[in-house]
Amino acid sequence: MRATILYGPRDVRSEEVEDPRILKPTDAIIRLSATCVCGSDLWPYRGADAIDQPRPMGHEYCGIVEEVGREVKTVKPGQFVIGSFATSDNTCPHCEYGYQSSCVQREFMTGAQATLLRVPLADGTLVPSAEMPSAELIPSLLTLSDVMGTGWFAADAARVRPGSTVAVVGDGAVGLLGVLSAKLMGAERIIAMSRHETRQRLAREFGCTDIVVERGDAGVERIKELTKGIGADSVLECVGNQESMLQAIRSARPGGFVGFVGVPHGVKLGGAELFASHVHLHGGPAPVRRYLPELIDLVWSGKIHPGKVFDLTLPLDRVAEGYRAMDERQAIKALLRP
């Protein structure tokens, strides 16, 4: 089959590799209908995450079940399924509490930028759709595997409520879908921080009411101006670096909530500032599996169209172009067709 392998900084290749096999009785093999490049894939691509050997890439996926292990009960060959980027048994105490991405049997998925994919813990990880989706629905369903579910968690963790004021730090796919999530949760005012015209347009389409182009302390000051000195009730941090995290915390009102979902790189928080801020912090790897049934229904009913974040579509063997376009901010998110 065709698969994507990262060899080192900016050295990603599409290669022929062996097909995956059932290794455990709880596994499933799916044939990918679509996959994609994630913003978090850019960290190792840029060399920020060191790799000591070639690494299969990709953790976002949807497709048709080809084979299941003998203990798999809830999915079967021929079904269209969507799964989280983190596997889960969906029965352990952490799963039952709603944090499947901290399942005691968790594995982080990899190797999804490929033709076929082995999914461990298939019963707890995969959610089948009621019927086979149309080609038009597949991009939106694919986002549920990570970026839509992560944007939703950012808004949920930030306690977005009807009538609230929300600020979103980050204009990548997760940030843009955080805007969409905040709108669905009833936010009255949504401030998106973006300098990119294409992303600003999509943010407005998803429900953004204000755009802030400033960053750092200037961005914080602008949000304070827009909120008459108060700050945002909820802030979604969707980047993962020091500047974005501090900007998120400082943009929140006393007693406000910050939902942080950007994979952290170089983030260090001072205890004194946190103590004085009166800001609630909650985040981490999104428990996508918790939200999948609801989000699938929203896509299927046509109430949301998160697949609009894909502004570049490529065949799988041209995956390197997708990485390059996202790295250079020429594309928001690259969809790959196996």
C-alpha cells in the first residue's frame, strides 16, 4: 500500500509499504476514504520534535472497515467509520468520565496518511455511520477525527455559554473550528485573532464577529479595548507556543476560562501570574470519542460544514506538497485522497 513516512526535517515521502495486519483480536483494518495533514504534523516536519528513525505519519482518518479481529463486536466489514486520533476502550474509569484520550489502554494513532490503517481497540475507538456517506460529506466527517473534535473540546473546556464573549487564539483549522464550535454553543461575540485574509473570511463564515490582527501584548490590549477593559469570558488557545498561551491567559477576564488544545512547545507558565489572574485553565488532548456521535449527527443533518477548512486536495502520493503548503501558510489544511 501507499504510506507517508517522515525521515527528517522537511523530508516527507510517499512510499510503498506492507499492508497492515490484524495483530490483536480487538483490531480493525480500514480502507481510508480520506485522510489529511494536521497542523500538529508540522512540529516534527519542521524539526521541533526530534525523530530518531523514519516515522509513519497521520492520525486523522475515516473509511470502510475491511477486516476485524475476533473480539470486535460493534463494527463490521463494509461499515463506514470515523475514529479518534487516540484509541480508547471506552469502558475504563477515564473513558466513563468522558476523557477517552486518557484511556488506560490509550495509543496515539499514527500511519493514517496511507491507503489502509490498523485501528487498535476498534470497539471503543471507531463510530460507524448509519449509512454510507456521499462524497460531499466525507471531508466534514474526516474533520471529526481530530480538528473539529479538538475545536469543540477547546470551546467546551473554556465553558462557552449562550451570550458569552469568546476569543480564539490561532487561525489554523482547529482555531477556525473553535470559532464554529463557539457559535454553535451560543456565543454572542467571537473574536478571532488572525492576520490572514483567507482565514479571516472563513472565520467570519463560521460565526466570528470581530478580527484582531495584533499579537502578544498588543493583541491582549486590543481584546481589552473590544470588551471595554473586561476581557473575554472564554478563550480558546489553539496554537501551543509561549506567546499564544500567555496571550490567551491575559485576554481572559478574572474568573474566565481558557481551553488550551495547542500541542505545547516551549510553554512555561509563571505561578505568580497564574495566581493573580483568577483564570481557569483546562485542556489537553481532546477526548474526541466523547463528541463523535453528536458531531456526526450535526454533519449528517447539514447543520455544520467543518470540511470547509480543507482548501487544498491532493492525491496521497503528492503528500509532500501538502506539508509544504501548510508549512508556508499557503493552505489551511490539506486533504489527501488515497
